Amino acid sequence: MRSDTVKTGMQQAPHRSLFNALGMTPEELSRPLIGVVSSYNEIVPGHMNLDKITEAVKLGVAMAGGTPVMFPAIAVCDGIAMGHVGMKYSLVTRELIADSTEAMAIAHQFDGLVMIPNCDKNVPGLLMAAARLNIPTIFVSGGPMLAGHVKGEKRSLSSMFEAVGSYAAGKMTEEDVCEFENKVCPTCGSCSGMYTANSMNCLTEVLGMGLKGNGTIPAVYSARIQLAKHAGMQIMELVKNNIRPRDIMTEDAIRNALTVDMALGCSTNSMLHIPAIAHEIGMDFDISYANEISEKTPNLCHLAPAGYTYIEELNEAGGVYAVMNELDKLGLIHKDCMTVTGKTVGENIAGCENKNPEVIRPIDNPYTPTGGLAVLKGNLAPDGSVVKRSAVVAEMLVHEGPARIFESDEDATNAIKTGQIHPGDVIVIRYEGPKGGPGMREMLNPTSAIAGYGLGSTVALITDGRFSGASRGAAIGHVSPEAAVGGPIALLEEGDIIQINIPELTLNVKLSEEELAARKAKWQPREPKITSGYLARYAAMVTSGNRGAVLEVPGKNS
């Protein structure tokens, strides 16, 4: 056993004395040591139930003959961090999570790991760690929140942000907002739509790293506890058979994830996280793969915020496996990929039928014949930008308008609220990228304000920051290269005409190459907004133009 390094032999007597201090018995030390990476905390609604999930996992490990040992991983609540300096710390925690989990697993020589994440950066951070460590690992998330109910309609967190915008626009009373406040988030769990957390938990299942239902069984269902026990038992099979993450997370598995991403209409943030996970397995991933896959992948689901169905309904309709089985009818799924079940993808999805064609459209009746995400390129985004095409209204798929330029989330949101933005405008928020922010904040406040003020079908927004999975409308993010490294978005001037053509996959400013070159010659780098602490070190590490997807840290793939 790998853990014999710290348990067996005369040289390990000091180590055993420390295990004695933990109260461990010789019987426990004779079994495989399984690290249970619990992201439980009391500040994130998606994580407040993970203590129960953790105990269920530990019970499953013990039932199957292992010795479970819990250690923690951090997690940020993006909703609570939204709209202030705290959001600068959200994306960067992904690297902290991956690095700290790597350190704990290697320092203590665990034989296997059970990862228990639930929210936005926590899931990809632990997937990155799993790929990097490459010891037997299984995931079990905390599960999605149930949708709220307000005035007879299902609602979620994005409805709350939009309600604030509607109140500012005089379209809602304070009492209306208070009702939303008290009802849109009714249970623990990751927020109930196809936002980043649920996107990544569903894609964990697609990658083969979680059991069936990992992405969709609601947090408050007893089936979630049963799933956790089964994950604890299954890690022992993975250890026994030495099935490791890189046996599972192959290049074909990554392609499966991107394919299902398109069908589900996942968060644009998946285009930050999938490349980072791919990097950890040594895959050279270009975000333009998204267009290649999107071109042949139908969008089958319109989950909130793109539509009016929620993760709980996806679960009832057959879940992720039913979506994969639907896509397999077009030959779009690599079925030979190994999974944590010990079976292939093809064996897992066989017989998993679509139980509700209103929630999961059949392949002959998709919402669109192409996928939910698109990567746009052009003279404004030579390295690419990302839009959630499935959440854009038809009249905004092609748009041309004057640039209204802002240098922060707050400035843009205030301009919307004070009536400075008009139909046809293109809001540009820059110096919010991984280096320029630093930290690449989410722009949920301005997109929610646009929706709340009834501008969603007339105003576009582009940024070198990123968008929450809760965003909808013509919101184009991750524009690269970012402003802080002299990308074209830094060269824009008020009133420049921005041309957006999502069907043609282009994002341009109506300027000649000569005009852009002349502006670039005059451009001066700005002083960093934060000059000390972890964010400053993060900004210094970010490779120019990498969209925050990968930090080039030597030796991570060795």
C-alpha cells in the first residue's frame, strides 16, 4: 500500500506514534488510508450539508474495509463575494484548493481520496488536484438546492439579483424584493439553476469521476446520503484495482465533457475550468475546440437562467446519463472511457432513457442544432471570448452599437442604474481580467441590472472579466488578451462601433488594423490595483492571454 510509507517498518515507528496520538488502532493502520477531502463550512449554503455527506462517505469507506481520514478544503460563496473586492478572490481559490489538496495528499501518503466539493471553484480545483496526484479518487458533491417558489413560479438566485435591478428601475416594490429574498434560496445546496457549480458537478459525472446522480440529486434528498455511502464503498474498489484519475480523465473524457456542456447549456465558466483540468492531464486544449464540438452538438436543455426548468427537474428526467444517452444516438459520446464505477461510459449510460422530453429535448427536436456555448474571435478578441449562446435572445445574436466604456463592475452597474445606458449600447468593462483585476471577477451585477431594467434584448456587454453561470443575455466574457496586457479591449474609445455576430462567431470593433496599431503604440500599462498579498502573486504568475485558465507553475504535470 502507498500508505505503508508512513505506517510500516522500524523507520516508521515515530510515524506510528503520531497515529497513536490520533487514537488509531493497529487494525485501522492495517487497512488502506483513505483521505476524505471535505469542503464543509458554515458560510457557503452549498457546503453547509457537507458534514453529513462526509460522515456518510466515512461510513461507506469503513464498511468496505478502509480507514477514512478527513481533511478540509476551502470554498468561497460567489454570491456572497459578488460585487465587492471579495470577488477578486473567488477564481484564485481554485489554485489554492488544488495546491493545498496536493500538499496534504502527498505529505500523508493516502492510498485513495474521496473528494467532497459543491461550489464554483471548489469542484474544478479538486478535479485539478485529482489529475495532478493521480492516485485512486472518486467525487461526491453536496448536491443542488431546490428551486424557490415566488408568486406561483419557480425561482433561483439569478432571479434575486434581477429583482434588485427591477426595484431600482421602479418595477418592484420593497415588499416584492423582500418576498424574493426570503424564498428564492429555500434549502442548502449549490444554487438551483445550471450555474457554474451545477455545471461542474454534472461535468464531473460526464468525466467519469462521480457516480450516477452526482450532478443532479438534490442536496436535501436522502438519496444524496446514499450516494455518499456508495462513493465511500467504491473508492475501495478503485484502490483495489488501481484505477486512477488519469485512467479516467483522458482526452476523450474531456471531449465528452465539452460535448455534454454544449447539450446542457452550462456556464461560460466551464471554459475556464475544462482547459485547466485538461492542462493537468497534459492535454493541449484550445478553447476553439468549443466551436468544433458545438457545431455538431444540439442544445437539448434550457435550464435556469436560460429557461424555466431546474436541476431537480433534470434529475427527474433521467439526469446526466439520460442526456449522454440522447447524444449517443448521434454518435457524439466516446463510450470506451473508463469511469469510477469500474465500467465504461457506454456500460453506464445503457438504458438510461429520457423520461421528460420537455426538460431534455430529444435529438430530433433540440432547442438549437448547435451547442449552448460559443467562442467568438475577431480584432477585439484575437485569442477568443466566450458567450452562453443558449441564453441570448434571438434579436441580440447579431448586434452593432457604440461602446460605453467602464473600468470596473461597479462603474458599469451605476451607469445602468442612473439611466446612462440606452438601447443599442455595448457596455465594455475592462481591466477586470486575471492580471488586471486582478482575479477576474464575475460581472453578475451589471448583467442583472441590464435584465432588471428591461434592457436584455437591446444592450450587450463585453468584458475581459468573466460571467456567472447565472448571467443571461448578450454577455460576452473572457475577452483575450485582457486589457492589462495590452489586448485590443484596452484600446477602445467611447463611441467606437462594436460588431457582435454570434452565428458567425465574430467579435470586432469597426477600426482598421492601422488605427488599432496607432492606438497600441500610445497605450501605457497601468499600475496594478493590488500590489501585495496572494492576489498580487497570482497576477504576477498569470501568463499573458491565458484567460485565467492555467497558471504556468513548473512541475505540476510531473
